[in-house]
Amino acid sequence: MANILVVDDEPKMTSLVCGQLEDANHTVTTTTNPKEALQLIEKHSYDIIITDLSMPEITGMDILDKGLIKEGTEIIIMTAFGSVENAVKAMKKGAADYLIKPFSLEELEILVEKLVKKQKNESLQEHYKNIISDNSYSKFIGSSQTTVKIKKMISKVAITESSVLLTGKSGTGKEIAAKMVHELSPRKNNPFIAVNCAAIAETLLESELFGHEKGAFTGAIGRKRGRFELADKGTIFLDEIGEMSQAMQTKLLRVLEERKLIRVGGIDMVEIDVRVIAATNRDLKSEIEKGNFREDLFFRLNVFPVHLPNLSDRKEDIIELSRFFLNQLNFPHLDLSNDIIELFQKYDWPGNIRELKNVLERAIILSEGEPLTHNDFSLEIEDTPLIDTNSDSGSTKKGLKVIEKQMIIDALDKSNGNKTEAAKLLKITRRRLYSRMKIHNIPT
């Protein structure tokens, strides 16, 4: 809703306009003194200023000419029929529209709603224009079609107050996505509080979330504010929400519905203003069917669902992610050879992005800062033959294996035993050559 200033030297008119707009849930300030209006405009920011054009000493045109109107503020001129020409001049100076007295209050309300919608659309356009340059946007690494779609979804919901439910397997980047929602939102300068619901004992979770009063239980030596209070005016991230017990789900639902909480051992209601983002690696719809998760809580959280795919479903991002982690680990000079890239593309990454980072960190330790080689990575990848040995005939399959073994021996002969050159002749990686040599009992 809009913050509106109404200026008219007729008290009855300001009273009527104020009543109509306040009934429409707008915040309205009125004055019958144009000089006071100039002081208010200088001190405060208004979304819309509604001013009469013809007033003694200072006119509506004078208010426009003073240069005090802040960027983005819309002006509505009220005027008598005989001053329409001056109202048009006011519009040329920046007024948004004018109304001829007497006008219906419903007409004024419709015009105000139109301007509020215009301001909101302009704000959205500005947001989307600038969002790509925001550092928060770039924290979700990747340029694949899948990743770009996720970034766009997050940027759209970020500027709203809607609850967000992030789903996906462990290691897919749910907390990074949650932080991105917060940092792109109007709450970005306020707290972001993360809570891993699976990591806190059930007996302590209520106190952690909602706080407690002195003496509420053994060890409660003083009042403690919970995570929800700490996140006031900001965002709370409830990770692994699917691990929460039914009893805690009920208490959480009540807090989300009432936007109020009672500390453990307390009696006073504490109002909170918190944006909620939840995440889970469970299928909550399945958990609802099993009776493990409350359906009403699910609907409360699932206002805007975002699914984060496995790394194996966005392999185009692996190189970009790898270089990001190498830079983060202070080894930006290390690069990935074609052998390593091929290895990474073949691997299924069951631990997702978290596993990729761990694998790179381990490889850096093993390489002692030297250029990375495939030998620094111990990823279990099912090796495939050089030629298609799938055959229903045992004799045919055996014959193809003999042929493959001979291909390897011939390549090694031609390269005088140089494994790198032999791999190039066979158009495979050195790692794969070593693997196939081991299978065929060819000395390495």
C-alpha cells in the first residue's frame, strides 16, 4: 500500500479524501497549509502526493516548481473546471494525472491504485535490470539452461514475502539458494539465520527456535532469544525441515500462522516479522501420505517451490564449478586437463556439488600444488571397453575381447611403449588406457 500526502486548503476535502484512501489501506497524511506541505515533502518520502491546484499564497504549481519532489513520487492534481488548462501545464511539469472537482472518491481511489501498480512495475523492471550485476546472483555457480532457470525463479520470488521450499538431494546447494533469496530481497540488510533441524536434538529444538525464559528447565539460567527472534525483520532458513517431529511441526505451524511466539516457560506473546525459507532432501508429499509430515504445514511452506537438481543432471556446470572451487581454495593457477574433464563428465557425483569440492581439495593435497593429473582423483567409474563387446554369443564376445587386447598391444608397439602416445592413437584417455591394460593383464 502507498504512503500518500493530501494537500488542500479545504478541510472537508482533505477529510473526505483521507477517509476514502485509508479505507483502501493506504497511509495518509493531510494538511490544509501549503507551507506545511512543503516542509513535509522535504522531510519525508511519499509515494503519491495529491494536491489542489488553486490555493492561496502557494499553489499546486508552486509545489511542483520548488524542486522538492523526490524521484519516483507521483503527483495528482485536483482542480476546478476552469483551471483545466493549468492542470495540463502541471502534467507537462511532471504531474501524473488530474481530477476535475467535483469528482467521485471511487474515481480517485482507482487512479491511486493505477499509480501504485505503475510504481510496482517500474520497481520490478529496475530490479530485473540490475539483478545480473548483483554479487548474490553469481553465487549460484553455473551457466547451464537448468541453472539459469533456477536463478530466474529465485530472483523473481526474492523480492516478494512468499515462503520458499527448496527441495533436492544433499549437496545440491540448497543453503546457497536460500542465501541468494535473502540477499536479493528487501530484507538483505537484516539477519539471515540458518537452522539445521536435523542437527539439533528434539528436546532442544523448541528452545532453539522460539527461545526460553529463565528457569524454564534445568540449565536455563537466563532468558534466551530463539532463532526466530534473532531473525526478526530478516530471513530464517529451516534446513532439513522433513526431520522435524510432528509435535514440533504443530508448534511451528502456529507460529507461522499467527506471526507470534511464546518462549519456552513464558506467557507473553512475542510478535515476529520473519520471512521463512525451508529445505528438505525428502519427498514431503510421500511423507504426508505416511503420516510423518503435516499437510497444512506443507502448504504453508510450499508457496513457491524450487527444486535443485543433482549435479549429474547439470554436468555442463562442472567445469565452471571446478574452477570456482580451485579459486576459492587459493589454487586458481591449477587447471583441469582434458583427461580430468572427461573423468568428471563420466562420474555420477552421488554427493553432488559438495563432493566435487571435496574431491578437488583432496586432489590439491595429493598433488602438493603441482599441476593436477587424473592420478590425483580416485573416482569409481565403471570402465567401458574400447569396442562394443555386448553380444548374446559367448564366442563372439570372447573374440572381440581378443581384438581389443591386440589393438592396445599394437598401439603400444607403435608408440614404443609411450602410454600418452598410445592413448592418442586409440583416441582414449591415459586413465582409460591403464584401466583396459589392467583388465587384459597387459604389463603397465
